[in-house]
Amino acid sequence: MEAIGLVGTGLLLARRDRRRVAVAPATAVLLTVDAWFDVLTAGPGAALAALLMAVCLELPLAALCTAVAWHALRALPPRLP
């Protein structure tokens, strides 16, 4: 799901599609929750690897997806009453 979300966000971003407003934050949530579960469920020998993967890969990608969504949201035209 994470890979599909990242590819989908990238494709929508490249096409400047407004739907990235929905896909990017969903991907950020998936990445954050996965990092959280990986760290909390890691065994004694894998805890450091899970923490490094979360800090160096998953959480920065989640932050990037959040920034993409925020920028896209601000670029949307205002709603008419």
C-alpha cells in the first residue's frame, strides 16, 4: 500500500492533478503508522534497524507527502458560497 501510495502521489504530482490532495496525506498516514508498528513490534535484535528505517526513510517520506498535500491544498481555488 505504501508503494502504491508513493507511486500514485508521484504520478499525480507530475500531472499536477488536484487529487494529490487526498492521496498524499493518506500515504503519509500509512508511512507513519508503519514506522510506529515496526518500531514497537521489533524484536530485541531488530529494534535498532527498525528505528533507523523509521527515522531515515519512512518518516521523512511521510513529511514530504504532508508537504505535497499542504502545498496542493493551498493551491486549490476557494470554494464558492
